[in-house]
Amino acid sequence: MSLRLSNPLAGLRAFRLSAELIIAVSLVLLMFDAGRLQAQTSASANVTASVSQPLSVSATNGLAFGTLFPGNNKTVAVTDAAAAAFSISGAANGNVSMTFSIPTTITSGGNSLTVDSWAARRNTTNSASAGTDFTPSASATQAVLSGSGNLYVFVGATAHPGSSQAAGAYTGTLTLTVVYF
Amino acid sequence: MKILAFNDRVHTNVWRAGEWVRDAMRLMRIAAGVVALAATPLSAQSVLIAPTAIIIDANRPSTAITLVNTGTAPAEVSLSFTFGLPATDSVGNMHITLDESPADSMPSAVDFVHAYPSRLVLPAGGRQVVRLVAAPQRKLEAKEYWARLIVTSRQGRPMAVGTSTDAPADAQVALDLEVRSVLAVFYRPAGLSTALDMSAPNTRVANGQIETRVRLQRGGNAAFVGSVSAVLRDSTGRVHGKKDIPLGVYYDLEPLITLGLASVPKGTYELELSARPERPDVPNGMLLPAKVVKQRTAVVVP
């Protein structure tokens, strides 16, 4: 049996396609084995590929007021370590729109506690010590990712325990919605 | 918690080697991005999605997103659709208003695009393929239809509250965080094209930067998805500033484009604005072709 190619370049193309396919499958397998990939510190390889920049929205720190005492308000400033922190990454200079769903009260069973005076700061570097202040709300805040495609957001608020605030673990949810243009 | 996602068309047609390899290569590019980002340190909660635009072709009205939770806690994920068109305000800031029930006159795909499953719990290290299916129940006009995919994720348990089951003796307060990523979805019947018209730029020097407004108006019957570039050159052609802005022009926009002047000496420069159908976050093969448009204007830096 013999195999004849009607086009002499067809064999070369077929070989190239096969090679590309092997590379593609190998990379996909690597993707699903990222944990092992990270563990291999003694091996390295240079990979050249055109990578499409993904969008990533991360909640890196929950807003934690810690222990409160009845009748004593407690404020977590945007610069505090206990402030909520988000990071957004995407295409360089990409426009994003941010909205927040903020709880006005948080609960523990049948008990509630007021949280207000919400404040936020955004910065293109991962530091709350500088940046642009804004009020987190359901109204959209427009922002532009940095030249490297990053944006960091820090959120603080004030909790108001009543003078007879019941003990308990009070929880609520702060939601950040990021719309990518 | 970290969620990884990538988008790939589902193949239901006859197997075609060239097409398969092209898609495999696209998958490879996306996989490389996902691998690179998965290698970063784990954060408390993260959603990662690539590419950032989802395109469903009427010839193959199904696409898939794979969600991967590489974190150490289970992730609750839900997917839903809404509608919204980017717009610019009076000073050129971009914004979007999401509307679950758009007017009938809007080219909305919200009522015929579905995610399966739409709710799931991903264990730590788990992954799930979510299929996005377009099933229009009526004959559609020859134009592009749009929606917005909302991917909501949160940890299965609060990330900021102690895990002790003992009742606390005082009031302990913490808020959990939820993140929602909203991405563009395009449904493309056959016969679509796009184009862009760019007006003469309106430029001024203020606030230590060049501030330019330029009106972008879409042609054809589909959104222009691409980038606008601003390049500042001196009389010798040397580049003193450059910025690329990814955007989508569904009808028209008049964005504010800024270029910093921190290291630009006094003098007269040429500012070139150009728009091309390329974005760093969307594979080129997914974008509709369009002619590159340019505008130039002189800028005096005092």
C-alpha cells in the first residue's frame, strides 16, 4: 500500500498541525494540573504564546470589625488591615464600572446591628495609603485599570452596637459587581 | 477561593481538522493564560474569566465556559444574564446600566441565552463545564444581539468569621464578600459586519495630561469590539506617549482619552488616534474585521 499526496505541501502542513495539536493538548493538561506545576520548583521551561488577558475579580480580605462592646461604635477605615479588599485585573487601561450592594444592618439570628458610613478607596497599586476616595453604593463608579491592568479597592465602614447589643456572631454580605466594557 | 474559566466553542458539527486545530490553538493560548495566573498566590476569593467576551455564532449556537476552583474552600457559583449597553457621560466617563427587562426595541439576547447548569458548588480544586446555549424562539433580524453574563461567586462559608461552633460571649462582626463579574455576550446570526467612524478629536492640555474627546460611531450591523490607541509624537516621529484602550462601541461613544505629560518636554506634537478591531483580552479570531480608522491633531505642550 502506498500513500500519495496530491499536494507536496500537504504532508508538511499535516506535520505542522500535528505538532501544534500536541502542544495545545500538553498545555491544556498542564492547566488542569496547576497544583503540581507550582510544586515543581526544580524544572523550568520557556513558553512563548499569545495570551489573552483574562478578567479577574478577587475578594482578598473580608471586612472584619472584630469584637464590639455595647454602645461603642467601631470604625474600620479603608487603610486598616481589617478593611475589605478587592483586586481587579484585566486588559491594560481597560474601563470597568463598579457597583456595591451594601448591607445597612447585619444580623445574628434574630438580632441586628447597624453598619453605615461606608467609604472606599481605589488605587492602581496595591496600597490603601493613596488613591481616589469614593462612596460605595448602587450607583456606578467608573474606573480605569492601570497600564498593567490592575485596580485595587478598599472598603471600610462603621458598626453601631446598641447599648444592650446581644452577643453573637453578626454576619452580612458585601457584594462588588464589576462590569467589563 | 479561585475560579478559573475559559471559553471554547463546543463542536457539534462534522469534525474538521483545520478548524479543530485552530480552536485547539486558541484553547492553548487561553490555557497558557490560565496556567500563568493560576500560578499566582491564592487569594481568599477570586473569579478569573478568559476571554472577557463571549461570542456565540448562529451556526454553532453553543459555547462553553469551564469554571475551576483552585482555592481551598468550596465555591458557590451562579450564572445569569442581563442586558446593558456601554455609554459615555458628559465628561467622557464610560458607564453601563444593567437592565434585566430591556425594551423590545433593544437587540437583546437575554431571553434566549441560557447557562447549563446555572448554579453549582465547586469543591476546592474542582472544575465544571458550563454550557451557554442560544436558542432563539423567533426569526431574528440580520443584526447582532447582545446580553451580559453575570458570574457570581462566593465562598461556601464566611471568610471573615471564626469557624468555632461555640456561641461567642460578645458581639463579633464581620462581612463576607461576594463578587460578580459581568461580561459581554454577543450572538451573531449570519451576515454581520461592523465598521467605525471617528470624528475629529477635541483636545486640550489640562491637569498635567492631554485630554481628548473623540466621537466613535459604529457602522454595519454589529458592535465594533477593539481598541483605541493614542500616540503622541514629536516632529521627528519619536513617540513620547502611548495608550491603548480596549472598548466596545455598540452604537456610539465619546470617551475621554488621557495621556500623561509627566516626562514630555515643551513643544508642538502630533497626537494620533486610531481604532482597530484588536483587543488584548479577546482572541483576534473572535472579533469581526473592520477597517482601521485614524485621526491626527496638533498639540502644544506649554
